[in-house]
Amino acid sequence: MASKKREIQLQTVVNSQSLWDEMLQNKGLTVIDVYQAWCGPCKAMQPLFRKLKNELNEDELLHFVVAEADNIVTLQSFRDKCEPVFLFSVNGKIIAKIIGANAPLVNQKIINLIDEERKIEAGEMVRPQYHEITFVDSDAEDGEESPYESAEQLYSIAIIKPDAVIARKSLEIKKKILEAGFVIEIEDKRVLTEQQVRDFYSRRADQPDFEDFVLFMTNGLSHILVISQGNEEQPAWEETEPNPETETKVYEDHHHEVAPPTLRKEKRYSLQEYLERQHISQLCDIEESIANVNKFIDMFFPDFKSMKNLKLEKILALLRPDLFQEKKENVLGIIHDEGFKILMQRPIVLSEEEAQTLCKEYENEDYFENLIKKMTSGPSLALVLLRDNCLQHWKELIGPSSVEKAKISLPESLCAQFAVEGLPINQLYGSDSLETAEKEIQYFFPPQQTLALIKPHVTQEQREEILKYIKEAGFEITQMKEMLLNEEAADKIYSKIKTKDFYKDVLEVLSEGLSLVMILTKWNAVSDWRRLMGPVDPDEAKLLSPDSIRAQFGTSVLKNAVHGSSNIHEAMETINQMFEVLVPENPEGNKVWYLLNDCFLFFACYCD
């Protein structure tokens, strides 16, 4: 009898506006099953609610309610709907909604919100500023973007800490996350600001070493990831013991019912649990609380909703010699108008071996020998293109490989428009797959590293602007650390001028505070970074290169904001000394190119 009584009291019945208003006075979390009188509440979810009620043991903080939409004015937008709806009220404010009997999502949301309520009650965290959900007509609601409506939209935030980045653990961590079936929706590398660290780690603020931790987190490069659950069950699931209480038979032929999640024989770990089992949780901090995740996504990725739907791809494109010489500007104009971004470009005279590889599909044609002569007769233009779904869009734009086919089936294609007399092939080339594209880009635009320095006089706001310039210019910040450059450290960076009379003034400027020392990676990195810095004298930079960093942030020759290596050999030597890593010298002329299965396998690294 006692068991039956507990079952009846599990969900409070709310069937009037006055009872609804009274329910909103509940302390803590209230989970509301919204139903229509003609079909009743969703009984298939009740075993889950009963299980959570027993396990969490929070009579004051956790409440379950069934609310009849027909008789409650607030819920009128849910009337005449056949799909289950679950609302989540925290201290009288509806902060979340799940449509459908999505048991795993409901389960995780309840656990996360109760965990928050416990921490708030214990004084361990401040109550988040929840966004309250308003109820509108279903037609309008279809366009509403809510992070709570599907399992695919349930996210976690992960921060790979600076010590893990320095130890080159980022790739390993990301690989393990992907192998477990999670999806990395978006990622970025950056130095966190002090405010970002304090906000993300607010739960640690009362720890005695928190100020040292803030300093540690702001002194190096972190990786920030937005991670979703993925769509399929992956190896992260494991067998669990059956629970007789949860293996309740589903009520027969009920409109709302789904097989309750507790009938599962398997359980999936949360991201935090998974990283702990992989023994890498100390390298990567996770936030899975729904309210906090949304806040931090807005903080780190304000354009996340639009960015995550883009399938940004990079490919290699090539204008063959005749087209490059005669119609370059026409083609580049079309590329721009079609929404492609040209990340890198360079003229290059192909060797016979390179030309044969790029033209392999034509090797059995009578004109192949003539084609190779044409391809090696002068410079081609190699491009790295970026856009949403780039591979497919480029294929559609340039058309088929044969001019004859293009003129018949796709006369508007670039192949047909820019045909060259005597050569019946497409004058434009594009990677045939993303895997090939990656190898081709590495070959034609081999990455190079340079050392960069942001000086102490630069303010935090200016530093963030400079880092933005660096990223927009296409550099990858491979390593970064903040440090006070004493004479010994400065000698490694300024070895060329340490015997000059003015060097003591340089040391004085560097001793004024912390400098940001970075390894920047990009094709042609040394010269591109020097170009972005601008002339040494900021006054000269304002005249000759007004958009350069020194023109905008420098105040004098000594306080000119930034520094960079003069050449590749100096860059390699300084990087090795400052970061204790080996940067191999591999000039472009010494690259070795292997051909296998029509793909490029290469050794092409840091070159001048």
C-alpha cells in the first residue's frame, strides 16, 4: 500500500490556472508533463521520474507535475497537440522545454539542474541568469531556436588547458572525444581573458589557490571546444545491472508512450565521466550544466548558431598556365563573386613529374604529351579556397574535365567559358576529395613557423586586437606563453642586436611587464608576419603601412608593440631555444614528393 501511495504522489495534478500559479511557487526544480485531456499524461516517462525521485532524494528541490493544457490559460499554445511536452520550472521561471519523450535528454537535464540547485543552496555558485521561455502559437514556434528541443542540440563546453596544449595533448584529447561518439561542433585556440577564466571557473573562486590558477590559465594558449552528443550510440556505452523497479511494462496502446529508457541494458557516460575513465580529465575542464553552457557559448562563440551550420572546407584550385596568363583577373573575379575566399595564392612553375600527377586522368589521351609541355611551359596559379561545402561548389562551378562535355551539358561552367584552343581539357583544376585537398595544400603551401612577440606596453585590450589580426591573416598560433623577458631570455630573441649600444634600452622596455611569446604557423610565415607588423618605426609605419600592427599600436621605435624573426633560420633557432622544441629545416627545394594511388604523399614542412 505504501508503494502505491508513493506512486500516486509522484506527480501533482495541475488542472486550473490557479493551481498553475500556485505550482510556480515551488522551491527548486519542477518538471511539468503538459498534456491534453483527450490523451492524458505521458505514462511511459513515469518510471524514469520515479527512479530520479528515489535516487536524488530531493523532496524540497525536485517536484513532478502533470498539467492539463485545456484548462490552463498559460498553456493554451499547447492545446490540440499530440506530442509530449516537458517544461522545466526553476523557482517559478520556465527555463527549458523538451518536445517528445526523449528520456536520455530529460534525465540529463534534471540531474544537471538539481546539481545546480544544490550548489546554489550550499553557496557554492550564484544562480545563473536564466532565459525564460515564452509560450507562443506552434506556427511561430517552429522558427524558434531553442537549445533544449533535441538531443542533437545538447552541448558541453570543454577547455583544454595551457599545460596540455604545450605538451601537445590537444590532438589526443580531441581524438578520444571523437572516438567516443561525441561531435566537436566548433573549436578555437585563444588565450583566455581574466574575466573569462573567472566566469567559467566561478565554482572554484573560494579555493585558496584560485588567483594562481587564474594567472596560469591566462598565461598560455587554451583550446575551447563546443561538443554535442552525436546521433548514434558509440563505444562509450557499457552493460549495467538490470533494475526491477525501472523495468516497468509500458502501458498498452497509449498515444504518448515510448519504451522507457530504464528498459535499456546500456548506459552512456557523460563527457566528464568519459574523460575521467580515459585518465585525461585533469587536462581538460568540462561544463555540462545547460544554463551555463548556453552562457559560455555566447561568450566564446557569439556567432555559434550560424557557424555550426556551415560546412567550411578548404581545397586546392589551380589555373593552368594559358588561363593564368590571359584571363587571371576574370577568373578571380568569378571566384570572389561565387562566395569563395582565397586564403592563399602563389604562381608556381610545375615540374614534369608534378604536371603528370595533376594531369593523370588524361595520360591515355593522344594529347597528353602536349598537355605536359603546356603545363610546364610557364607558371600556373595555385589557390587555397575556403567556403561552405567548398569541394562540391568548386566542382559544379568549373564543370567536367572535358571541354566537349562542358559545352554540351554545362555551357555556363568555367570549363566551357575559358576553353583554350588546341587543349580539349578544363583549364581549371580542383581537389577531388577533402583528403587529397589536405595533402595538396600541404605540398603547394608547406607550413612555416616564425617566432612572434607582443611587448609589455601593449594593453590587454590591444593585445586581444592584435591576436584577432593574427588569426584573420591566416596564422595558426601553434604555441604561446606569457613571460617576463629577463636578459637571458631576451638574448635568445634579440641575438642580432645584443651587442648594440641601444640594447640596454630594449631590455628596460621588456622588463616593464609580461610579454606574450608565440609560435605562428602559416605558409610563408616569416615574411607575412613581418609584413603584418609593418616598419620598425611606428611613425614610418603610419605613412607606409597604415593598416599594420605597429602603425596602430606602436608608440615609439622601442615601444612598437610587436617583434618577429628576420628569417627562417633565425626563427628556427629562437623557437628551439624559447620553446625547447625541434623545428626541422626543410627548404622548399628539398621537398620529396611520393606518388601513390593518385594522391600526394609528401615530406613538406617548414620552408623558406
